[in-house]
Amino acid sequence: MTAAVNQHTRRDPTELPPLTEHVDTDALDALFGRDTPGAPRVTGASLEFNYADFVVTVESVGRIEVRDAGR
């Protein structure tokens, strides 16, 4: 997810606040992570949250969309 944000912003990761201040990354891994043993396999779901000046959407199919807030 951090890579998707970095690609969208083209900013150094150290310039952005820690992702964990905006979303529970362990919960994301549990819901959408493919490598988490015993994790529920959520299908047809998505989660959207604000991160810095962006809106991040994570989909159960593995797609991550980052867009500027206000768009």
C-alpha cells in the first residue's frame, strides 16, 4: 500500500506520516492479505480511508487506488 501511495505522490516515504496513524494495517492484512494464515477471505469488498492529502481505496481483489482528496 505504501508503494502505491509513493507512486501516486512521487514523494519520499519519509515526507509522509506513518500509515499506521491513519489505518489499522494489521486489520487490513487480516481482511485483505493473501499471505495471512487463517485470514478471512473477503470478496467483493473495499475499504476507503484518508491518508495525508489523499484518499486510499483497498479492494479485496488486490487493487489499491490512491487519489487526491477533494476529487
